[in-house]
Amino acid sequence: MTVVIVSGCVGTGKSTLAKKLSKALRFEYVDVTKLIKENNLSDGYDKKNKCEIVDVKKLNKFLVELIKNKKNLIIDSHLSHYLDKKYVDLCIVTTCDITILRERLKKRNYSVQKIKDNIEAEIFDTIVIEAKERKHNLLIVDTTKGYDLKGILKEIKK
């Protein structure tokens, strides 16, 4: 069994990469946002930020059970790096130049505050730092100008 998590700030390209990896490896793609909605893992909706409020401990418990019952997963979520490293073979964190990221978030019609929050998280490498603190086997992928999919696939197959 191989579990790869793809995390990163909103708009950095994690879902695009996760879907490509899933297809190339023939792994099951797990969209955590969809799981949260389908399995009532949300503690409500934040109207200001237009997003679900997620209890990470509850989400992780659900994901661990999913991992135990499945084989070869690509888990896509900006929260996936909170999983305990013992359940994860590789943590990929996507990053992106903030100028490009700002444009991507504007195209999604995010509020000025939500764009600011996500840009700041990217500037301060929040997710990279959190993944390192959890001692994940980490691969950082800058999606600004594309990336070497074959190289990433080699890392997964190690």
C-alpha cells in the first residue's frame, strides 16, 4: 500500500497535480473537500471566508480509517499534511510564485481578505513548515512554471 498526500496553499496547483499523479499511477484519488461534505465532517460553514469549518482531528480519524481499508491512495487537501507520518509514504507540498497565485485566486472570485490570507500563508511557507514539523517524507513542488511529472513519479516509486 502506498499513500501520497498532496498539500499546499489554496491555488498552488495541488488538485491538478494530485489528479495527474492518480491517473499516471492508477491510484485512487481522494478529494478531501468532497469527503468532508459527503460524510458530514464539517462543524459548520464560515460565511465570511466561504469555506467549511473542519475539525482536523475528526477528519484525520476518518482518513486513517480510509487508509486502513484502501490501497494506493493520492489524498488531495490543504489539510492532508496534518495526518500522522506513519500513515503517509510521501507528502508533496505544492508552492507557487505569489504573483501567479494572486491571479489564480482572483479568478476564483475570492474576497480580498481570503486572497491576502492565502498569499501570506504562501510567503511564510506555512504548509511546508507544518509538514516538516510533522516529520513527513517531504517533496516540495513549485508549480509556477510547471513541473517534472516523471521526476515526481520516480520519487513516489522509491
